[in-house]
Amino acid sequence: MERLRDYIAFDLEFNTVAGVSHIIQLSAVAMQEGHEVAQFDSYVYSSVPLQSFINGLTGITQEKINQAPPIEQVLADFVQFIGERPLIGYNAGKSDLPILVDNGLDLTSSYRHDVYEEAFERRSRDLNGIANLKLQTVADFLGIQGKGHDSLEDARMTALVYEKFLELDDNKDLLQKQENVTNNPFANLDLAAFFDQ
């Protein structure tokens, strides 16, 4: 898996009515060398009434939506926050990115990793025995704390899961190097001293 040192993990919440998804929260965390260095978090105004199901799932209220800035302003601020940094997300290729495109913002060329796809590939080794591959479940399985269905928390969990996968890869590489040395019967011999005799 490619190691990104400086990247943005993002997520959004949306209210789907009559087949149209309306963004109601857009969030991201900026990561450098494995540490969160900045965050972006905004509710988004929508004239479409918030479904009670979405309110119950996310905790977002109609009042928060009514007082939020319009989508155009939020997207402009988000683009400024991202800058030139690559993006990662959790199943964003199938949900979040297309919804952003529908709202006039195409970030597909900046999208570098889908952490869901990485989790899918690792389910039989690093995630052996996991119940499902929902972000909250994967985070819990890896010992990462977070509250699902809040886009800022989801963005943060996405970054931390990605970082955990990198850590697992580093540990495997280190173990492999140690095994290579251990399997070499001459590894601890001072061969130069041996041939000088």
C-alpha cells in the first residue's frame, strides 16, 4: 500500500430525498507524518427537509442545517483546505465522490486511496474474524475510538485506520527482515575474522 505522508481524509453526511442526495455535513482532517494537523468541518444549508431517519442516525438537526452556509461556500472553503494534497476516504469512490460531482466538485483525480477497499483486501489476514467492513466496525476491531455517522469523526477514523494499516505493514516488514537474518546460520558469525586465521 502506498504510504502518503501528507494527505486529507474526508467524509460527508447526506440527506437523500426522492433519489437525490443533499450534502448536510462535509468534514476532513489533514494528516502529516501520521498526525492530525488541521481539520475542516461544516454543516451545509439545504432547503430540503431533513428526514427523521437521518436526524436519528447522525444527530444533525434541522436547526443546524437552517443556520449553515450554502453548499457553494462550503465547497469553496473545502477546496481551499485541501490545496494540492491527495485525498483518502472510506468507500468514497462509490458514495461521497459522486455526490460531490453532482454538486459541481470533481475530486476524483485527487483521490488516492479507498480505505474500504484496503480493508476488503485485508479481511482474511489483518481483520480475520471481523463481523463486517463498516468503518465503525473496522475502527473498533483495530482499537480506534470514534463515533460513526458524524463526518468529522468518520474522516478521523478513516485516517487512523489507514495509519494502522501502514503500521501493520511496517511490523510485517520488520518481522520478515528478522526472519531472514534468523534463518541465516552465518548471520552472527564474523566471517572476516574467520578467514583471517
